[in-house]
Amino acid sequence: HITDTLREFCTEMEMLKIFEDLMGPEMYDPGDSAEVRIKGKQWFIQRPEAKWNSNAHWLNAMDETAHEHFLRVLGDGGFQSVLDAVGRKFDLDSLTVYSVGLFVVNQCENGFMHYDFNNVDGKAFNILIPVNLPRDEPTSQILVASRNDPNVTAAIDYQYEVAVGVGDGTNHAAGDCDYSESGGVRLMASLYIADVTDNNVENLIQHYTDPFPPADKEFLLNWKGLHWNKQGSVELPRDWRSHTRTDTSILPGPTESGKLELLRFSDGTIVDPYAFRVAFPETLTQALQKFCQEMGFAELFDELMTPEGEYEPGTGEIHQINGMKWQINRPAKKWNSNSHWLNPMSEEAQDQFLRVLGDGGFDVVLEAIGKHFHLEGLTCYSVGLFVVNHSDNGWMHDDFKKVDGKAFNILFPVQLPKESIAELKVESVDYSLDVVHARYERNVACGVGDSTRHATGDCDYRDTGEMRVMVTIYLADITDSNVNNIIKHYTDDWPPADEDYLLTRSGIHWTSDGLTKLPSGPPRTEREQSLLPGPTKPGEVLPLQFQDGVAVDPFAFRVGLPENLTKIMRDYCDKIRLTQLFEELMDDEQLDPGEDEYAQLNGNNWYVQRPSAKFHTTAHWLSTSSEEAHEEYLQVLAEGGFDIVLEGIGKYFGLDDLVCYSVGFVVLDQCDEGYMYYDFKKVSGNAFSLLFPIILPVHEANEAKEQHFVRTRNDPNVVAKVDYEYGMGLGVGDYTRHTTGDFDHRESDDMIVLATIYLAHISEENVEALLNDFFDPFPPRDVEYFLNLKGLHWNKEGSAQLQRKEIV
């Protein structure tokens, strides 16, 4: 009865309407995907790329809760017998159903022949089960290529109550079909099962097509043998339609600082995939208590909890507190509580609060969240406190929706009543929709995330004069795909509801490389923001440092250039008419923001683009767009002695080799509040962009010079201002945020021209990340091509260098 069980599941989860829409008005373009919330669970819809020659759409569980829910369907439907048959047939030790989903299709022609696994020791399979087959239509088939005679293809008819399995290196494709006129569809369950081992886990991950489970070896190895073993001691979970729980108690929270645990029922079932608790050090609570006392918040909270001092529901106002702007709000009447929120209303006030968090040790919370949810970076974009002493039937709500599981509200107490009760209600996402009650504990934070429905629990401390004072921190891995929905769920007036503002601050408080932390200690004075001098010798590399020796960023540096390099580069620009093109781009032939074009110079192709309007500049980026132009540029660098620069950078960062994989120039004459961005992320600290001036405006004595701004890694409100200087290059690397400084030379007809060189120690570990942030037409965005560039221009053995040839 597995087919019936799967049909009932699709019906009650209202998936049939989704499938109907996907085969009609809501059909995705090839290669498109989206996350969807279905009955409280996260699912991932994608349409494979055009080469599949089909309108198939895949729907896969994308978190542990949805995954477990589907496993219970399989358990109720009798899929255990399939696992037993496969395990015994192939003499396996154990099996795990590690990826589950469904796909729907009504048209396919010459389907793409592919395999789902390769080199997995014959221990992984995709099991396909029909849920719905079109009536009165030609037979629905899967095509499987003969292993020993690839010109022969077996056509296997799909049948109800019969599963088809394809495994290690099995080439297969969807058979031709077209049910679009009749309205028929083929709906299939697709279940990936494996005997996970140390030997095959990497190749299993290489063939992932879905976001869940995470592409993490340890995660998958910990799942080994969850659902079948030859001893018969494990099996699939069951009872997917359970509506009631006799026990809604939850397991205890973590006690070890930095430990994160999902909120779970006493039987181990997850309440919500984005509801969790994480322990932190006592120093954080102490730091916040001290801060509240020094700021006078304790007296303010006492007043707000009285009938005379409380605000009317839905009202608020801004106060000056210790010279800083803070806003007090009481939420609308529907919240059914007398809670009042206190939030900073300026960059300075927010920075002050963040420094308290940094001094107290909140970094361990960011690290735990970032690692558990496999995030790239985190930003505490909204912070504050709230106080409450009465709530009755608190309003059930969520703080975020459709943020890709990458945004959270972190709540923890600064002050608790002596007889504190369970004051956080969280609605479970399993079929029961039970509400659990979690108690706030000292030195333990509660987190709620994407679509997590929660509310303040019932409480009344008015008779005792007690209250609960809480910290609330909204943090997110901010991306292009979720920034708009983060802003939609703002409840405060700070920070500004501006996408660019948030995007330039993504990852400023934690990054997956472990090198980014919250600001701490007192803020730097303007005098303390001046920099130590740069290098004085060609090839010398010095970190970008403040006067007290603190590094601006672990991958920001300056390097001395050979004496003749600037002149040789300038002559090169003159000879191939680049200088003339620079002048034209700054005059009558300026491109509109976001536009691009190609130019022929000295018989070679160049690519010209102007960045989007958010960069607030007249800058135009020029890069070589053919191998001939690229090699010509490298020969100029060789003539100018650039090898010593590569050697300096390679030795300073302890690299094995380097290649200059992309080269060009930037020309500009104006910038105003430039867009802060990074050139690389997750490249293991092994890639850099190097900027050095070719043309600078002539300055009078004591006149301010043009500068480049670099954001301080662990103090993001502090920006290091680096003068552009002849004979010196500025390098920026992994997660280094930077932008052009403010200036305007349009009236004087002056311009700035910078050489830009992207160089890297390319490896299998970072090549995908390099390509993710590379958008120029040359070199081609191809993994094998990039890997073949490895170490072309410098290595520590001294056997590689730039090639010197006569330039025609």
C-alpha cells in the first residue's frame, strides 16, 4: 500500500495543487529553483537545466523535519521491505534513506542520459516509485543504458507497487512522453539510499543535487545505518499522521558554552528546524547587566512597568540616553502583553551595544549558529532589549518568512523573576502543531528563525513587582536572495530599510573562516585610525595596520612595486590607445551604470563595464577578454619586474604557487559613498586582487590625496583610509570589504587609473569559490580551465615566472 500512502500524503499536504500549477501556469524556467513552506515544513522546488529536455520539476525535503516526516510516510507504506530486499541483494551492512522527494513531469523528448552516482562501491541507489501514472496514455518508461553494450538501451515500464532502482554508474534517462494535451502527469517518489562508508561518502556528496542533507562528511557518516541493517535492529520511523501528543515536554537545553541544540520533544522529535537553544559564558550576562545599570535602563524599565509609566499599545518615541538615540516602543494591542522594546536608533548607539556583546563573549553564539546552519557569514543587524511583567495569550507570530533559513531572532535574559515560568511558546511543525513551552534560563539563548511561530508565554509578576528583561538580537546571513524579505519583517526604525545598506554589511560579525568577530573594547579615536607606513622596497609586503599594530584585515596588505613598473604600464596604455579610451570613458562616451561593451585595442579584445548605480561612482572596469590580450598584459608586467611582487606575496602568505588569472584597469574621476564589497569569499585565504595607480591627479603641497577605504574586520564601523601612491600596491583578499574613497575631479578633467590584477593559489578546494565571484569573459568560467592555470606565474621552488616576449 505504499502508493496509496504516498497519495494520501500528497493530498493532505496539499502538494497536488502545487504539482498541477508546476505543470501549468507556475512552471519554472530550466535551472530555476525556490524554497517553499508546505504545512510548516521547508521544501525545495527545482526544474533541472535545459539539457534534460523535459519539464520535470523536483520537490525535495530541505530540512531535517520535512525529511523525517517523509520517512514516516515511507515507514507507514511498507518501504522497509524494499530496504531489506536491496540490502540483502547487494550484501550491504546497512542502509540510510538520506535524500527524499518527489518529481512531476508531463513532457520529455530525448531525455538526458546520466548517472546519479559514480565510484560509490556499488552501495548507493536511487529508488523510483510511481505515485501517479497517466491513464489511457502510452506506457510511461525509464530508459537504462546497457553497461556492456552502451548502444543498447532497455526501456522499463513503470508499474504501481514496483520500484525501479538505479545505482553506481547506471546511465539512465526519462523516456519520451507528452501528456500536455490530455492533462495527465507522471508523479514519482525519488529516494536516495546508501550504505554510507568512509570510502564512499565524498563521492556521495559530489553527486548531491539538493540542499539537504548538508554537503558535510561528518553529518552523513553520523547518519550511517539509520534505517536498515542486516541484524534487523533498526527500521524507518512510522505514524506520519499522528495528530496528538500525550507528552509535549521538551528535552533540557545545553549547558556547555558554545553548544547549540535544536528544540526537541522528550521523544527526540524536532519541534521546529529553526528553533534552538545555545549556551554562552556567564561573562555575557554580567556585561549586559553592567551596561543596563550604567545606561540607566534599570530605572527606565521600572518606570515602564507601572500604570503611570507604560505606553499605550502601538505607540513609541525616541529618547536621548547618555548622548545616544534610543527608541521605546510598545507593540500593538494584539500582542496581549505590556512588553516594551528599547532599540538603538543610530550607528553609534548600535555600535555601543555590539561592543558590550563582543566584550561579553557573544561570538561563541555566532560561531555555533553559523556552523550548525552551514552559513557563510552573520551580521547582528538589529539589537535591543525588551521588558515585560504581564502577558495573557500572547500573539503567535513569526519574525521571518522566506529568508532561506538564514535569519534568526536570538532571545536571552538579563533579569529573570525568582519564580520564572516557561515564557516562550513555540509551535511545532510536525502534523500535530503542538505548542511547547520553553523556560528562559540564565546564560542560555533561545533562537527562532525562518517561519518559526512563537509567542510570549502567559505570565503575571505585577503583584511581586518583578519583571523579565530580555536581550533580542536579529542576525542573518544576508544575501541577494533574502535581503528583501529580511527588510519586510523589520519591526524597528533602525537600521535603514535599504537593501544596499544591509548587503554591504553582510558577514561583518562572523564569517565561516573564523577570522571575523564582533567589535570589542572602546571605539577607536580618529587619531588611532591612522595607519603605519607602507613598504619601501620592491616585493616587500606589509600588513595594513593601525598605529598600535592592530591589523585592519588579515588579508589586507600593501606591497612595494619595482621602480619602472608604473612607467612601463603607462607607456603600454599609451601605445595601445588605452589612455585615449580612459579619457573618452570619463568624457562623452561614458556608459550608463550596469552597461558593458567590447573594445578592440592593438588587435586584441577588451571588455568594458560600468558597475551598477549602487557603487555611486563614474568608475569603469576594463579587463582583457581574450587570451592574446591577457598574455600581452602579462608580458608588460614581466617587463616591469612584477615577478618580485608575486614572490613577495607568495612568501608572505606561505603559498605554494600563484597565477595572475585576470588582469585589467579601473578608470574613474568621481566617487561618493562607494559601495563596500569584497572580491572573494571562502577561497581559503588564497586569492587576492591587487590595485596600484598608473595615473593620479597632480596635487599641491598638503592637498588631500585620493584614498581607498578598507573596512576593519573586527570593528566594522572603522574604515582604514589608504592613500593611492605610485610604487605601492594595495592587496585585498578573502572577505576583505573595500571601496573607492570619496573624491570628485570632473571639473578639473583629472582622472585616476588603477591597474587591477587578480591572483590566486588555485586548488580543488577553492576553484568553485573563485568562479562564483568571477564575472569577466576571460578566462572562461570553467573548473578544468582554472585548475590548469595553477602555479603558472610563481612557485616557491622558483621554476615558474611571467613570460617575457617582445610586445608588437
